[in-house]
Amino acid sequence: MQTFGKYTLRLAAQFLLFSALVAPAAMADGSKGYDKLLETAVASDDQATFDTILEAALATWPDDREAILAMAKGLKPEWMEPAQIQEVEEAEARKVAAEEASKARGIIYYLDPSLWNGQAELGATSSTGDSDEQSISMGLSFRRDFGERWSHDLDLNFDLGRNSGETTRQRFVTKYEAIWRPWNGTYAVNYTELEMDKFSGYDYRVIENIGIGYQLIDTDRQKLRFQGGPGIRISRVEATFDEFGTMLSPTMTEKEFLGRISSTYELKLTDSVSFKDRASVLIGVDMTTVENWMELTARINAHLAARFSFEVQYESAPPVGTAAWDTITRAALVYDF
């Protein structure tokens, strides 16, 4: 049985080598898969197959050479050539030196825009619920990794709609997420959200949440993580009036403890097309909020992409005069900077 397993693995390695030499373009949009093959070779204690797979992977994806060698070193360093081990150690030393040199700049290390991955988005929006109309949308997003343990995401989105000289939609949402990864696969997260929507029945809403998450899938093609934890929501509810202008309820600030569960799924369909879905459930004492946001992005060139997104939100106890269900559909152009 072990011999049969090694034979099957060698066939896979030979196929990978053939693809590297004859048809690399055919695998350009697919999952690379060399990581699983290398892991299987190590599990089978088959050095010959390990060497074949490593050679094929390096020939097929020369741009990923450092990552491939680093992964192979983590699996079975004694099967690698001394020059390959030295190459990995030199690459690691360069990264450490570059990070330390960057940190030595003090506050500039955190603010340097060249170290943040930024995107600007401009498009058109169609919404239903509290506002039923078309509007323009603008957005900015920033992502930054600090070493291997820290990552930061900041999203700012603004929708504005006008009809016959009057504003019919005015919504601003900013979301900030900081992730700390002290453990393999498991991480701690801090999530903050500010929403100001003129036609939602609220002046503003703030959510602060801390939690623990787990990276269930983390490959070049797919990523999936779940997280959850306690938090608080602070809402400033607008005053309500009847048809004669009599106040029914005054402006008030509400505080509510809640639990938040969320998931993020990313799928690379091809080298230029990707899909992303984010879902969350906020369970409070007085109200439950369910959100789902998905987007499909098609890259046009190195800096420009087209994006289609759809967002739906449900609230079990919305303010008087507002809808429980809201949807937002966007079509936009995205510029990477």
C-alpha cells in the first residue's frame, strides 16, 4: 500500500514537472498545489518525490522562489541543498533588517503611505429600504501588515443622492479592524464601526467589539476565517414626530451590550477575478442585526479594477418609520495606490 502511494505521488510530481516544462500557462489561473504535494511527500518519507516536486515548483513559479524554498525548509530542511538553505536564511535576514530599519524611523514607520496598500473607489449605487433611489458612492480603504503578527484594515464609504435639488441619501460608514496573530491559525481581533445615516432614524451608531478568531482556510486561492466576541453599541436615536409636528419621542442615546459573530471568505477565481463575502450577526438585548456584503472584482490592469457589490442588512427592531430590510447595490471603478 505504501509502494502504491509513493507511485501515485511520483506520477503527480512528474505531471507537475511536465507542466513546468511544457504547459505552465495552463496552470496560471489554477491552484498551485505544490504545498500539498510537498507535504504528502514528507508524510510518505519519499525524498525523491520531494526533490522532483520542489524542482518543478521552482521552475513553474520563479517569482515565488523565496516562498517555495521557505515552505520546503519548514517541512524538511535536511532534504534540501545547502545553497537553498542559505538562500532562505539570507532572504529572512534581509526581511528582518528591512523591518528593523523601517521601525527605526519612529512614527513615520506607522504613517508612511508607501507601506499601506490603498484603494480608492468611485461608482453608482442603487438602494432599497429607508431610501429607494440611485446615488453616487465613494470609498477609500487601507491595509497594512506589521510583520507577520499584526494587520490593520480601514474602510471609509460615503453614499450621496439628490433628487430635485434635495438630498435623498447621505450615509457615511467607516470600519476599522486590527488583528493580532500570536498563535498559529488563531488570532485576537478588535473591530470598530461608525455609521452616520441621515435617513436611518439614527444620528449615529458606534460599535466596539473584541474577540477571538480562527483562520480555517489559508491558501493562495481561498481564505476563510471566523471570529466572535462581546462588544457594545452606542446609538443616538433621532426624535420622532407625528403628522401634526407633535414630538412622539425625544432624541436619546442608547447603549447596548451585544455579541458579534462574523466570517470573511475570499476566493481567487482567476488571476484577474476575485470574490469576497463578509457576513456578521450582532445579537443584543433589544435588537439583532444581520449583515451580508459580497463583491466581485475584475482587474483591468495593475492599478485599475471594476467592482460589483451587494449589501443587505436586517434589523429586528428598527426606529419608528424606518425599514427592517435595507439593500445597497454598487458598481464602481477601483484604483490601487
